[in-house]
Amino acid sequence: MSQSANFGTAPIGTLLRQQSVPASIGILVMSIYGIVDTIFVGRWVGSMGIAAITVVMPITFLIGALGMSIGVGGASMISRALGRGDRSSAYQVFGNQMVMTVILGIVFSSLGAYFADDILKLFGGRGDILAPARTYFLITLIGIPFLAWAMMSNNVIRAEGFPKVGMYTLVVPAVANLILDPILIVWLDWGMKGAAWATTLGYMASAFYTFHYFLFGKSEMKISRQDLMLKKAVVSEISAIGAVTLARQGTISVLYIVLNNTLFRYGGELSISMWGIINRVMSFANFPVLGITQGFVPIAGYNYGAKLWGRVLKVIESAVRYGTAISLGLFLIIMIFAPSFVKLFTLEEQLLVETPGTLRIVFIATPLIAMQLIGSAYLQAIGKAMPALFLALTKQGIFLIPLILILPLFFGLNGVWISFPIADVAAAIISIWYLKKSTRSFGKLGFV
């Protein structure tokens, strides 16, 4: 029996833990890397360094998200193909994923380098932020094709039923970065250049690790020259399903354009530094739910492909309950220890005074995030691209961006911050409705 066949027979709770815990650990390590990276930049470069990373991050993640979207789209097809016992289709999908990732990663990284200054200014890299942002951006672009490959591979590996290997895909670049940051930023005194090279080398390490796994590890994927030939039907379905992930990241990038420019208008460079700190804490607080979501997808996709409707309902219920409970615990920790989190990143007095209260406002509706993520992830896992795309865009695109444009007209800078919990509540309500509607024929969900 193949490893993936366990998705249709093992207890749902056990499967979800087996899939989610390694994914959560991997995301946790990545978030810790982001936190430590920002701490080094904040302490040895200053608040403008934090602002520079805040400007560059959504740009590089948007380009890297090409690989993730190809990975998610292909992994959904692979999970369903394995559920049907159709291994040749799974191999063909993977071969097409490889070619798409390499080509698109190189093309878009090259375009990013050519239009660097224009892109950085669009994302809020103005004033004193531009110079360090340019330094960081141009170096990290070298590693973006490697990041795209690693993100694509991570989704395929989890679809095969090897969550620990997927975890290492995230752990390897984080550990490499944690080792390189003090050497390059502090010891060699490279500043922003050191932070950028540490990130880039980490991306490369992750890509080489996954490449080694596919060649010499336990991967079920078998590649022939024929599988590397792009097939219109395969590319179309990968693109349609993966467009949900790409649209989500694209919307987040548009959000950053609006957010950074609005923050610069109402609060200057300092408010962008505040958001940089809040965003790093957010990546830490969301890691369990993101891990549960990643663990949920291959289980839901396999059982849907195998037409095991009761198991599909069970995995949705379990994922939402676990995610909500853990989010609530982390929410309480952030509410209580907000000033301590801020002190990790900076010793600048104004940031220490203004950021904790803002952090609490942004996080006030965090326990609802599981509803948002599981709703979109379920529809994506079963190949329902358009409803999944709608849910993926709900929080950032439909609610948050308009709120950030409108509320500051009445409330100033505070209008930006209160936009976040309002968008969280609205998106959760819509996600619950969609989950009920899309699973009605299977039975009744236990949490609605």
C-alpha cells in the first residue's frame, strides 16, 4: 500500500495530526526565522531596515508564490489522481509542474530586477526606505526561482503523504538563515546586504534539499521525458486551481501597496516600521492554523476523490475546531504580552510606546481565522477553483483593501488598524456559509 492510501483509511484525527504537526513546525521555524531576521535588522540596521524588509517581502513572496500556486494546483490533482489509483496522471502533473516552475521563476525574477525601482516605489519604498529596500530586493531576487521550486515541491511532497519531509523543506532555509544572519549582518558587518544574502542562500538550500528528495528519497513521483512535455489540459487545470493561491498572494501584494502607501501618508516611515513588527508577530501567531490548513488539504482532496463523503465532513470539522482552539490560545498570549513582543524587535522609544496597542487592535478577531482558511482550502482541495478564489479574496480584496482606503478618511491612522478585525469577522461569516452550502449533500457540519 502506498503512503498516500492511508488518507482513505486511517482515523481522521490521527491523519490530521500527522499532516498538520510537521507542517506547523515547518511554518513555525520559518516564522521564527522571519522574527530573528527582523530582530537582527532592527538592532543592527535600524527602523529603516525593518521598513525596507516590510516593503520588499510582499514583492518577493508574490514572485515566489508562482511556485506555490503551481504546487497547490498540481497537488490537488495529484491527491485526487492517487485517490482514484491513477498514478500515470499524477506523474504527468508533476512533470508539468517542474517545467512551469522553472520557466516562470526565472522570467519573473528577471523582470523584477529590470523594473526594481519602479516596483519598490509602488510598494511604498519611498523616502529613506528606498536605498536599503533596493539593496535587499536585488539580492533576494537571485534566490526567488529556488524559493518557487521549494514551494512547489513542498505541496507535492505533502500530497504524497510525507509531511515530515515537507516540514524539512521549510526548516532547512530557516536554519540556514538563522546561522547566516549573525555571521553576515553582525560579524562581517554587511547590514542589509548580509540579511539579503542569508535569505537567498536559505532559499537555495531548500531547493537543493527537495531536488535530492525527488531523485534519491522515498518520493512516489516518477518522471520521464514525456511527462516534462507541457500538456494544455494539465497546465490549464494546474493554473485554474493554483490561481486561487496566486490570486490570494497577489491580493496580499495589492494590499501591501495600499497599506504601505496609506501608512506613509498618515504616519510616515515609522508607521511602516510598526506594521513590519506587527506582521512578523502575525506570522508567528498564525502558524498553527496555517499548518492545520496545509495538513487538511491532501486528506480532504484524497477522500473527495475516493468519494468518502463522511470522512470529508469529519476532516473539515476537526480542522476548524483544532484551528479555532489553538488560535484562541495564541490570541490570549498576544493580548497579555504585546509589549514584550515589540521589545524583541526594537529599542526605539516611539515604537515601544505606539506599537503594543496597535498590535492588540489588529489581532482582536484572530480566533476566527481558521474559518476563513479552511473554507477556501477545502474548495481548492476538491478542485472548485472559482468558489475557492472568491473565498481567498474575501478578507484582503473584498473587505480589507476598501476599508483601509475609506476608514482613515474618518479616523486617521487608527482607521488602518481597525480595518483588520472588521475584515476578519466579515470573511469568517462568508466562509461558514460557503462551507455549509458546499457540503450540504454530505450531511450536516458539526460546528454550524
